[in-house]
Amino acid sequence: GIQVEQSPPDLILQEGANSTLRCNFSDSVNNLQWFHQNPWGQLINLFYIPSGTKQNGRLSATTVATERYSLLYISSSQTTDSGVYFCAALTWAGGGADGLTFGKGTHLIIQP
Amino acid sequence: GAVVSQHPSRVICKSGTSVKIECRSLDFQATTMFWYRQFPKQSLMLMATSNEGSKATYEQGVEKDKFLINHASLTLSTLTVTSAHPEDSSFYICSARAPRSGRLYGYTFGSGTRLTVV
């Protein structure tokens, strides 16, 4: 199956800083999503982005499908941005009935 | 839109008992749902794919007799952890593929169930 690798595994920043999280994947993808897992475990869907660029407030994401990577940008970080960010992807080998493969995540800590 | 509800959020049970976790799609129909498991400070691992009206498909290494999945309707899938042991303690999360709705298209997740077996 598809392999998903995220970097860096840990990132500590001061409030107000910008950050870039990277996701590499081993195969062409039909679905790629970025999630933020809050301290209670809830996965918040940030972006559905198998290709192209999207922006939502201080967050934006870019996926370069031909080069098999995606980037998540967080600008002007706030302490509430802390948590684990996951990239997840899949290739539709089963006609759209496959689950996502997750990377190991980036643990982001924003210090006041 | 595209909300998945999961209950209970937290459960503590005695070793040897069974626990049922429910996953509901609230505002859409889901012929396929997915169950994941997450150990502390680790990633999510797909356990099984739940198919409405048919048998679930389990990932390699997941015991189908221990983790019983029933997808009896287009909005409900259940995961039953049978004869639970302390090593089954984990965070279980269900997911469904949301219908196309702008940027929310993709997979949406329930809030998870933290199972502790004592």
C-alpha cells in the first residue's frame, strides 16, 4: 500500500512564528487530507487537497501530485495551533472503498 | 454537514467483558465506514472497513473474532471488542467518506472512544 511520511516529527515555535509541515507519499493519490488532532483526540479536517493549493485563514496547503508531496503552512502561529498534525492519503485501488493511510504526524508546540 | 457521531467517548471495562462502540453518520448515508485504532503518541492505524449489508474487511493482523463489526444500516456501524484485555486499551476512531461538499469532501471522523480495560 501507499506509504506516507511526515516531517519534522516535532516542532517547537514561539507564538507569531510561521511553520511549514511536509508530507511525502509513495504513490499517486486520489485523496490527501491534512488533519489537526486536538488534545481530546478529535481529528479536525483542515484540507482535502489531492492537488493544487488551498487557503483557509492562517492555514494554507499545497500538494504537488507529480512530485508526491504536500505542504501545510501555518502563519502567525497561536498557542491554540498546538497539537498533532496528520497527513493522510489513499490510492483508489478498490473503487473508492479504501481507508486512509496516515503519516506518523508532526507534534507542534507553540509557546507563548 | 457530513457529521460522524461516535459513542461512547470514554469507557472503562473489566477484563473479559465486551464493549460496543457506535458510529453514526448524522446527515448523510455511508455504505462504507472505517475503524481506526490509535495508541498513545502514535499514528492512526486502519483496523477494518465496514460495509453495509455485508461482512467487514479486516486489515492484516487484526483479529476478526475479537473486533466484531456490524454495519446494519446506511447510518450505523458498530465495533464490539469481545473478551477485552488490558492490551486492547486504546483510542478507537471511526470514519466515513463524506459526500462531495466543497472543501469538506473527503473522509470525516468521529470524536473517538477511549477504551480502558482494567
